[in-house]
Amino acid sequence: MARPERGPQEAIDRLFHALGDPTRRRIVEMLSERPHSVSALAAPFGVTVTAIAQHLRILEEAGLVRTEKLGRVRSCQIEQKGLASIQTWLGDRRSLWERRLSSLADILSEDPTIYKS
């Protein structure tokens, strides 16, 4: 399923929205282990295939999952690029905060008596 191009912030918003639901997070965990059919994904949740298909649509739109029809079975697998996008976004935030904390440590180490109460 082709997705329209969107900005980086909207893509991240979709990723976090998709992962904001515990059922979708569990689906991602299951697909991280190996590909599954839609019916195999539905079984542990005790919900309909239609309900899981709706969750899969959101995960697919976010770029986390890819589905394809193989004969009569719809197979699902994890999309590594979606996970890499999250890792990049988190890494950028981590880098920013590490620089800020390092700067704070430098300031505090200049003259520790200034900041003591």
C-alpha cells in the first residue's frame, strides 16, 4: 500500500500514535519475532480478524508493518524502516539532552561553591 509523502513531524506523530495502543504494541512485538498471518495475530487477543486488520492498517500507515496477500492468506511482517525512524528520533533527543547536561556539568564544576545553599 503506497503512502503519500508527509513531513518528518507528521511521520513521527503517526508512529507514536500507532504505538500508543497496547494491542498494536503487542502486534509489533509478535511480528518482531517472525511474520504472522492476520488470523494468527487475532488468536491471542480473542478478537475478530477485522479488528486486527484495523490495527494493522494503522501500523501499516505508520510504516511499522507491511502486509501482503499470499494466496488466500494475508501475511504480516515488521517494517524495519519504521523502527529505525523511531530510533533516529529518540537518538536525536538523547544527543540534545546529553549536550545540555554536559554543559550544565561544566558550569557546575567551574566553581561548586557558587551553587551551594
